[in-house]
Amino acid sequence: MDPDMGSAARAEAVASQTTSRPLRAWQQAALTRYEEQSPKDFLVTATPGAGKTTFALTLAARLLQRREVARVVVVCPTDHLRLQWADAADRMGIVLDPGLTNAVGPVRAGTQGYVTTYAQVAGKPMLHAARSTAVKSLVILDEVHHAGDGLSWGEAAADAFGMAARRLCLTGTPFRTKPDERIPFVRYEEDSFEGDDGSGGVGLVSRADYTYGYKEALADSVVRPVVFAAYTGTSRWRNSAGEVVAASLSEAGTRSVEMAAWRTALDPKGQWVPHVIAAMDDRITHLRQHGMPDAAGLILASDQDDARAYAKIVRRVTGKAPELILSDDPKASKKIERFAEGSARIAVCVRMISEGVDVPRAAVLAWMTSYRTPLFFAQAVGRVVRARGPHETATVFLPAVRPLLGLAATMEEQRNHVMPPPKTVEGDELDLEPLPPKEKDPDGVPKWEALEADARFAHVLHGGTAHTGEGSGAVALAPEDDDFLGIPGLLTAEQTAELLSRRDEELRVRIASRRHSDDEDGGLFPVEDHPDEDDAGRSWRDAAELRREINRLVSRVSAKTSTPHAVVHTQLRQHVPGPPSASASVDVLRARRERLRTML
């Protein structure tokens, strides 16, 4: 849609595009409730993969069409999600600028708003307050629980958007990991709660205006059913006293022993990681052969060092280089987009694909991270549950440790943001943080050292019950039963467990045969650089490319005429009046580009 068409024509175009898009039943019901109430604040809690973005943009389009608002501001957690929101808005006929920085004052002409991040809002909350109150605005707070990520983000969001005309809050996980955090613009009520240890009390519970849970989405075939495949194994490590300790992941006695066994299993030098990666790769192959030809998997690592090491293991085990996506890589967003639209089998990442990122073909997840908060678990599993058609399932491979098994067992429970009184007993918050880092004595000697770890299939978790496939009286499986692994209703949980157990034994042979074939340098095949996609017609992408082209042309004019860059920019604005290029419309940018070409 032309970003500079008249407002009436733009509203008509928005209306025609949104009315032609069929909505899911829950989206229509949520829109109906919103329009009945016409509230200033509205909180929607919908399971990851349910379609919160489509709901929000449909509502935005309707409000723009009725001129109840004149601007849309979207706040999201990461830079990559800015691009994702802008692309989705373009498809809905709404022009949102994802490149607007805090250094630019006004919103660019020809757009209907912009997309920013919580970090940017925290940088200059008063700037965003001015933008959102200059005209009547709808502020969409995506994954609003991030407004509780530290006091500064929450206060900044409240200061920036407290005076906005409308606010729509979205989340798939309306709870925080710290009991004393409160999310701005979320309504809380006192309610009783019961802790895992049986203790209880009174805390605060968030109240959503519309809730669409995992169970409802599963019944509507909006999300895939999840099979949790737990892998145990024996870990051996040397503790701070120099003693060698061995323990099973699934049978560790104390919490500290379980944590040490878990940490050892995740060590790239052991055999637990390559074994599970081989099982994951086998599952991807199976999916590709039976109905999902583009099926892919995600590996979540705890830190960037582990991610790089795991990428080498993927290359060694599968013979193919994975997509390695690290947060400090300037090409991270491009890599996510390339992986989502391409055919690569596996991506290794730390937190880049844990929330909000849409990779519908990802159906397998390997949990090789020490994070174990309910928030992170729900968001990460949410990356592989988005359904595209019938008979698609998601498989999550995870260590057979109690914190993760507990989260998996409660996957179908409705979660609210329960805030009990802060705990004061030292160590009570242990399960809320990552595994402690590897420590060293002042003389450099490690206090803890991983020695080795093996892996073996433990059980399938289904309906909160573990099924091992051994001695359960399950019906014997024929070879062709492999074709039905994970399709709901065709195999029982016991049969699925038996099948995974059998395939796990086959993988042992495969891993053993490759164990000694690793190259010492563990080098990866280079990943090809793909040409940028054709961005014609995407208004915000057009503007960004025009700005880059103008800067290149200014440099050429400066070199040719020995004129400073700043002077060339000043001359350019004299010939083509308008705001600075950072906030100029597409038409102004095109005119400036043509003017620069005549100067060469």
C-alpha cells in the first residue's frame, strides 16, 4: 500500500485488506469483547503461536478506519521482532516504521506509526510519550511481561505511555519469575496461592480481559500437540574437594547433585549432547519423510561459547552446518529470517529464538540450556507449537531433571501471574536462575570440572505421566508404525515411548561409529550468504534502503567536489525541502536521491 496516499483512501484500503482475512474464532471473540467495552486498557493472554499479532493488527486497523486513533505504536522485546511486526503490518495495509530511533524526533511522514523496543523506550521515555500523545494513539505492548524486566523498564513504559489514548497488552506468559515485580497497565487482584512445598498465602494475580490457553488452542488445532522426550544419563565430575562424583540425571538425590549432573551433561566435551543431537536429527528426518518436508529444529544453548561448541557437534553428527544465531552478531536478524524461510535443518541459538520469533516450520526443540524458569520454558516451547496443518506434532528433547519435567508436566495448565510475598530464606529462589557459572579459585584451579556424561532415552511425558515403553504391556510395534510417531490418536503414549526407546538404541550405534571421526579443529562448512529478498512494495524497507542509498551518494558527491558531508546534506535539503532524511517521507527521499544523481 502506498504510504503517502490520502488518509481516506488509506483507511478504505486498510478496511478492504482486513475484512478479507478470516479470523480464528478466539480472535473474533476477543475483538467482539473489546468493541463491547471500548476500554482504555485491554490485556489479552494467548498461548504462544495462537496469533496475537494478527488479532492486534486487526484491532489497530479497525480503530484507524473508524478514526478512533490516528497512530499505532508497537513495543516489543527485540530488534528482530520490530521487523517481524512491520512486515505483518504491511500485509495488513498498515505502514509502521521499524527503523525509527531515539535520535529522530518526529514520526516519519507517510507512516501510521512505528515499532520500537522496551530498551529504546527506557532510553528516552519522554520522547515516546510525546510521540504517543501528539495524536490519539493505540500503543500495543507485545509480550508485556517484559515491562517487568527490571525497575527501569517498567517505570519507563509507565512514563512513556501512561497518557496514551488506548493500550493493548499482549502476552503468552502473564507471570514473572520474581514475586515483587508488577507489570504496568496490568490489573491485579488478591488471591490465595499454594506453593510447591504445600505452603500457602495471599498474593496478587493478574486478570486478563481475554484468555486463550494452550488446551483451547490444541482443541482448535491452532497449536501442535507436544511430545516431551526426556533423556537421562550418568554424569561424572570433579568437585571443589578434588573428589570424582557420579550421578544419574534422573536419580540425583539432592538439588546440588542434580545441578552438577545437569551441568556436566550439557558440557560439549561429553557424549550426552551429541547423542541427543543425533536423536533430534533423526526426528527431523522422520518428519521430513512423513508430511513435513521442511521440518526444522532449534537447539537452545546457555551461552555463546556453548552455542558455538554445539554448532560444531551438529556439523560432526549430521554432516551439515547449522545456522548459528548469536545475539551479538549484527546479522542475527537476517539469519533468523533466512532460517525461517529456508531449508536448513537446525539452528543453534542462545536466546534469539526464545520468544515471539515466528518459525512455523520448526517442530523440534533440543533443550540444552540451564535456564529453567516457567517464563522461558513456555516461550521457548512456544517456538515449535505453531500449527500449519493437521497431523503435525512438536517434539521437545530435554534432560530428565525434575525442574524441567515439572514444567513439561504442567504445560497444559492455565497460568496467571501469581505474586506471593517475597521470600526471605536464602536459596529459596534457586530454581529461578540459570545454573551457577563455573567458578575458579584465586590460583586459577577450577572448583568444579566436568569429566564425562552419557545419554539414554528415559521416557515420554504425556498428560503428566512418564511412559518408558518397557514392561508397560504396550502393543508390539511393526516397522511401519514409525510412520505414525507423534500423530495424535494413532499411537498410545506407551507405544510412542517404546518406539523412541528402540530408535535410541539404533542411535547408539550411529554415535559410536562417528565418535572417532571428528576433525580436531571441528571446523564448520561456511554458511552461504543469501541475497537479500526483494523488498519492493514494503514501504518501510523502501525508506530504509533509500536512506542508505542517499548516504552513499552523499559520500560520492563529497569525494568528487571535496565538500564535507554535512555541507552536501545541507545543500540537498535546500534543493529538496523537508525534514531530515531520518524522518522524511519516501517521496522526499526519492526526490533527494534523484537530485544527488544529477550532482555526480
